[in-house]
Amino acid sequence: MIAARVERMEIAEAVMAAGAAPQACVRSKPKCNLVSRESQDQDTVVRVGDVTIGGPRFAVIAGPCSVESAEQMVATATAVKAAGASLLRGGAFKPRTSPYSFQGMGEEGLKLLAIAREATGLPVVTEVMDSGDIPLVEEYADMIQVGARNVQNFSLLKKLGRVKRPILLKRGLMTTLDELLMSAEYILASGNSQVVLCERGIRTFETATRNTLDLSAICVLKERTHLPIIVDPSHAVGRRRFVAPMARGAMAVGADGVMVEVHCSPETALCDGEQSLTPEEFAAMMAELAVMGRPLHREL
Ligand code: PEP
Ligand code: MN
């Protein structure tokens, strides 16, 4: 496989050297070599601390959209852990549509995530938006998230390929599955094979939900790649009451886990309160997933 890739690159270089038009080099569709099932048939299992994503267990990442305070993080982390979550989420650098919206607590937020990890033992997942912040985020995070808006930030992806942390790569609002796989390929090609893909809803003509959850993406990606795939129903639907049914849908179609926003007081959340579950709603969702997982051989 690697030989085939090198050969293709050599042919492209030879064509360039011969002075041919650049189009001649890009006529054939580029292949995702490293992420493809052809290069590795066996499912990749990504390890985050003691937690695995992509094995028999169904991974549940839970926590607030944004880190807001130490009390909020510790209370949420304690509640989601008690309900069976395996990883804690929380954004310290927030990609907001408006520059006037809360942008996240930055380094202070990362420190609060570390406090919540200390209190509960849950490994933490958090987003990096700017490649200049990678060393800082790497210091605190057990897994680094690339948000939907950065899925094709190729210089960021290449730098994350050189990082010794697993990466959670979210699909963009308008990225095709081919493009998502190519973005993952950037990270693997730069040296980091620990990548988890995340379907988080795409932009369609439908306005009843925040985005449209593309559950068929799970089936397609499972066929095409050995990388684990999880679903973020919160950003997909944008409405609290639709989150649990979509999480069950994710499990039913073979996703390796879900990432769900949870807030102790959603009405006062600084970001995405409308789509955040209360700890009680989260516990109810977990109980449903546990029952559903039994015949599917997916333990939480
Ligand atoms: C998030 O998970 O915090 C987030 C901002 O999601 P997305 O990048 O999918 O919009
Ligand atoms: Mn959010």
C-alpha cells in the first residue's frame, strides 16, 4: 500500500518535471491510503487514558459545551461519571459564529478541566482552534478535538499529526465523507494514527433541527475506514428533547459512541443551553442505552 502511494507520488513528480500541465497530475481521484479498510481491515481501537474507543464498549463523552467555572465542571463531571460516562468534554476555546458571544475561558478553562479530571478520574476532551495553542492544549487534554469549522484547516491537521494525543475529528457542516476521510488522512500521514471521527450533523435545507444528523454516514464510514466513529447528537439536532432518541439511533446503526452536552443548569449556560441535557436527562439516556446495548453486545 505504502509502495503504491510512493509510486503514485513519483509518477506525479515525474509528470511535473516533464513540464506537463498540473491538471495531468490530479486527474485521478486521490486515495485515502492510511485510513482505508484496504490498508487495514481490522478496526482501530483508540485509547484515551484507560478508556477505549472503537472496541466492544460504547464510549460516552459528556459534559458542558463550554467550561464556565470550577463548580460547574466538578458538579457536571461528578454527575456524568455517576451515570456511566467514560470521558468528560468541555470547551475552553470556543468557535462561535458571533465575535460578541462568549469565546471560552482559554487557559483558565483548561486548568478547570484538569481539576474536574482530578476529582473524577475521567479523561478530558477539549478543542484546539489555533495551531499556536497546540502545546498548551496538549499539556491539559487527554484527547484533542478538531471542531467542525476546522475540519479542513490542513496546517492544523498536519501539526496534530505530530502530537502524542488522540484526536477527535468532527465532520464539518458542509464536508462530504470523502473530504472528512481526507482530513483524517492528513493526521495519519503526519504520524498520528489515533484518530476518532465524529458525525455532528450537516447543513441541509431543513430548519426544524439545528443541523441534519446524517446517520447513514456511520454505515458508509464503517465500510470505508478502520477508524472509530462516534456521533454528536447535541450539535446535530440542537434541541434537548431530540438528543436521546438520536443517541439511540447512533448505537443502533453501529457507531462506537456518542458525545453529548450536559449542563447542571441549561437555562443559564453560556453556550448551547437549548441542546444540553440536565444530569437527570443524561442518566435516563444512559439507562436506555445500557438496555439497548445488551442485544447489540455494546456495553457502556
Ligand atoms: C463542540 O463540540 O464544542 C462544537 C463546537 O461542535 P462543532 O465543532 O461540531 O460545531
Ligand atoms: Mn456546543
